Amino acid sequence: MHLLYQLFLLLTAYNFIYRNNIFNTLNTNVKLNNNQKAKDFLYIIPLTININDLNNNEKYYNLRKNLTVKTKNICNIKTWDFMLYGNNCIVIFYEIFKTSYSYTRIGYIENANELREILEKESIEITFSINKKKN
């Protein structure tokens, strides 16, 4: 599947220690698949969200807008998959595991080895913005 766009992703982890904020930031890219779901996601960019943790293997956020859905049983989740659950819940996976749930593929995060430490924190702010167009 050809990639449609490369997005810029800024992650900020907040760690509250003794009521002082410690900010960790990391920039990376999200590669979007060339499909309608990814195109729908582009319409809500730029987007800054506080993303929540679930099951110590994924971060999720419920969008205010529904996106195009074409779910399928993925079976095996790969680290750094970027998917849609239902029609409005974006999910970033940071662990490999098997699942019986159905998702819609949007893309994946590239060069994300440094992300694990940030994503394992409870409160994460993520900003999506368009970086450059790919053909």
C-alpha cells in the first residue's frame, strides 16, 4: 500500500513529581496508508490531544468526528500500529500482541524506538501536523 502523507508527530509526556512538571518531548513521523480512512484523518489535522492508556499496550483517544470505517480482524497487533477502533477512536499500539478485536488501519509510526518510555507514562499530549506530501 502506497503512503499518502507523512505526518509530524510531537509527543509530550507529563510526569508530576513533587508538583513540578517535567516535560519530555520527542518528534517522530506517522506514515499514513493511501486509503479513505487516512484521508479522513487528514481533515482533522492539526490536532492536539491528551491521549489515554489502556491495558499497558496502547494509547487511545475518542475523536469528536467519525471517520470512514473499514474494519477487519487484525489478529496480530504490531508495535507502532496506528489504527481506528470503531468509527472515532484512534489508537497507537506500543506492544505486540494477539487480538480478536477489529480495527481500521490508518498507518504506523516510524523510527519509534525512543517512544516507548514516553508512551508508558500515564498522561501524554500528542500533536499531529502535516509535514510533507508523499507520492
